[in-house]
Amino acid sequence: MKIEVSKDKTIAEIQKEFSESYPYLSLAFFTKQHEAYKGSPAKFLIQDRNQVLGNIEKKPHSGLLFLEEDMPTWQVERLFEEEFGLHVQVFRKSGNTWLETSVSDDLTLEEQNLKGQQSQRHHFDYTDPTDYREQD
């Protein structure tokens, strides 16, 4: 898939394009970068999905980002960082929850998406969604 990145596009537009190809994955945008195989602190999450990329890009320019289904998750995140200075984290659907994929960054986009799809087949009892990052 290809994603056209430009300073006039919103976070929501990029997220929508990504999710059209990978419906069980989601991109989250942050103000700070994260290390490989590490999570991004919630306090750096950009909540405003209508924020235009030009306001958050560290290397503002337009271009295309080519993402292949056999690309590991860590590489997708790194491409956003290196090409556009955008700090993203891939999340995977798991039942009614979105999981940060930091532990499974070696899995490809296709594998992550399949895991998300398979998680929808299981019955999950509702539990209060607790942010795991708040735990010690």
C-alpha cells in the first residue's frame, strides 16, 4: 500500500488510509519518539485527530510512503520516523481493546492484522479497560 503524506493531511486521514488496508491495526501519533520494542508513554499521545501533519512533522515535506504486508511492524514505525519525522506506534485490535505492538514488533503487518482478526472470533467478557502503562 502507499500512503501520501503531506503537511495538509490530518492524522485522521492517514489513520483511515492505513486501516482500510489493515482493518485490525491502527496508527497512533505521538509527540516523542520511542525506542525499538518499547512502548510510547500515553502522555505523548496526540489526541486531536484533526491535527494536520505540518504541525507535528519534524521534517515537513510531502511524499509517498510504501508499506508492504511483509514489512515488520518496527520497520513501518521507523519509516514514518526517518522519512517524515512522524512518531507513530502500531496498535492491534484484540477483542474490545487496542494493544500496542511493541512486544511483537518483529511480526509483519499481515501477521499483526491476522492476529487482530483472529482475536475477534473469541468471546471476551467485558472488563473495565485499564491502561497497562499505569501499572507498576
